[in-house]
Amino acid sequence: MKNINRDLQLTSGSVLLRPYRLSDVDAVYEAVLESKAELSPRMYWYHPGYSIEEARTWVESCDEAWERESEYRFAITDSGSGVFLGSCALTIVNREFGVAEIGYYVRTNRTKQGVATTAVSLVIQFGFNKLKLNRMEIVIMVDNAASQRVAEKAGAIREGILRNRIIVREKAYNAVLFSLIPQDLNPKQEYSVRPLNQQDHAWVVNVLEQYWSSTRMVTRRTVHDADQLPGFIALQNDRPVGLIIYRLHNNECEIVILNSLVEGRGVGSALLETVRDVAISANCKRLWLITTNDNTPALGFYQKRDFLLVALHRNAVKYSRKLKPEIPLVGINNIPLRDEIELELPLLQ
Ligand SMILES: CC(C)(COP(=O)(O)OP(=O)(O)OC[C@H]1O[C@@H](n2cnc3c(N)ncnc32)[C@H](O)[C@@H]1OP(=O)(O)O)[C@@H](O)C(=O)NCCC(=O)NCCS
């Protein structure tokens, strides 16, 4: 990890990352004040009396951290105007093992424009290509959905829950651990799909609990023990990257679960096609599924693959919640979880 020049710039589209300069102090202070409502519940270093002196001390310490090769702190800036947008840092956690942690924030008036995702992706490239790291981690509070989304979009893999891992103002919080290893960045790597077997069971249970709160799934007033149903697993270099679980019933095939753990690489499509083939072989009339009103990514995914919206079951989640109380009240993007939406792919004429 030697001699990373401080003239370094990392850039993609309208975002440019560079090491901090002393002249950044005012901009850092301004951005932190502007973002206090978002930073306050998340960042251990923020407190209501945060001062310009603290901003200065922090900026002044960046050079030394860089020289010691203990932390590489980048100012995220707008590549056109040079305006300070936020911060992204790579902290070496274990030098011998080549393990580092990524932390970040984006000033409030520039969130939801892809800035964090671009910055984190650039720092990941820097970590693997320049520092030759072996593993990078992102540790995120369990309720910080926006940051978890950033980690996912940057290609990180969700590994599990770490208890009491983050402390903010003397209170400990559980965190989700995401990680990346160099192979995660190679999109050309092939993956394979095979039926689930008994050895996969513990992993399946883990995915169901992490993404769906438990192994029980409720669709159209029916509880399914999803870990007992058939399915397929997608593997990349022997590492699980996707899961689909289905149910054959009354000449129909229902997709009960579809989870891709690496987005944008075709894993979801490959799993879906595999189950469609199963359904066709079983002479099913249709392949169908239920999603909830908040799940706009799923609605897009299935419609792009010829699924039709065939029913809106209003307020059905209220009933499902009686059968499965762990269903949360709000879902993706804080949208209240209310309705079940039924989609289908007709299979036979
Ligand atoms: C988390 C944070 C860095 C995100 O920055 P950003 O520049 O807005 O991130 P991006 O625009 O690249 O991506 C945000 C994603 O989260 C989604 N998102 C935003 N708010 C969300 C919410 N409340 N629930 C679920 N998803 C949310 C966005 O829709 C977007 O996903 P999409 O592109 O699929 O629509 C920023 O909100 C922040 O600085 N928060 C405070 C500090 C913090 O939490 N840092 C991370 C500590 S681990």
C-alpha cells in the first residue's frame, strides 16, 4: 500500500473525488451544518455543537492519515463547479490482511442524485486497483435504508447483522455488514444455477430472515414455509449470489421468493428463466407472484420480462400481517406497506 500520490483524482461523470485541502474547511463546515438532520442519527462524530474548529482539525489531520496510510479521505466534489458534495473515506482495518472499511456522507441538498453510489464505486476501484486490498467492508445501521441501497448499487454483498457494532451518542446500534472482494467487480465472471439441496438450507434460512424477516411468507392469505419449498440457487465462484423459491399448485407456478444478491448482472433474470422452464415442463397455465405496493423495482423488473399486472388486492398486507406480524409497516423508500399486487406470465394458450 505504498506511495499513493496526493495529486490523485478519481472521477466519473459529474463527480470528482480528491484528497482534502486546507481550503476545504469552510465548505466542510457548511455542508455538515446543512446536513445535520441526516448526519445526527448516523455519524458518531456529529454533535449539535459541531464547530468550524472541529472541521479544521479534521481537515488538517487528513494529510497525516494519508501519509501514515491509515486512512484515505476523499472530498467528493462536483467535477464542473468544484462544489463540495460530501466525504468518502477508506480506513485500513487490518493492514496484513488487506482489509479496509468505507464510510461516507453526501450533503443534504445533493442526495438522491447518485452521488454516494458513484463516490463509493470509485473508492472501491481505488481500494482494489491501487491499494491491492483483499476485502472492503461497509457497516451500516440496520434502519439506514438509503445507505444500504448505496452499498448494494456499488456491488457490495450483504453478509449479516453485527450486534451493537455502531455507537452514536453513547447508544449502541446493530449494523448490517456489507463487503466486497476483488471478484465481485468482475462482471464477466460466469455464474451457474442449480436446484437447492439440503446443504443450502442454512443459507436459505439466513437469506429469508435477512430480506423477509422470517422463513414464513404470506401471499394471498396463505402462509408458506419458504425454506421447505423447491427452488434454485445462483452461484458465482461457488459463492451464492441469488435465490428463487417457487410453488407448484393447481397447474400454476407461484414465485414465492426471488432475491438477487448482486444487482445488474442478470442473476435475477437467469433464476426467473429457470423457474419459467420448470413451470412450462409441469404444464402450468401461468407463472405468477405477489409483490407489495412499495416494491417499484420488482414491478419494473417483472413487467420488463413480459409479466402482466393482473390484480390489485387492496389492503391485503393488513391481513397478511395478522398471519405474519413481522411484516413491517413501511417498505422500500418509506412507502407504507398496504396492497398486494399480483403479476402473471401466461404460459399456455
Ligand atoms: C446515505 C447517503 C450517503 C446516500 O447518499 P445519496 O447520494 O443520496 O445516495 P445515492 O443517490 O447514490 O443512492 C441512494 C439510494 O437510496 C435510496 N433511498 C434514499 N432514501 C431512502 C430511504 N429512506 N429508503 C430506502 N431507500 C432510500 C435512493 O432512492 C437511491 O436508490 P435508487 O437509486 O435505487 O433509487 C446520504 O443520504 C447520507 O449522507 N446520509 C447521512 C449519512 C449516512 O447515513 N452515511 C452512511 C453511513 S453508513
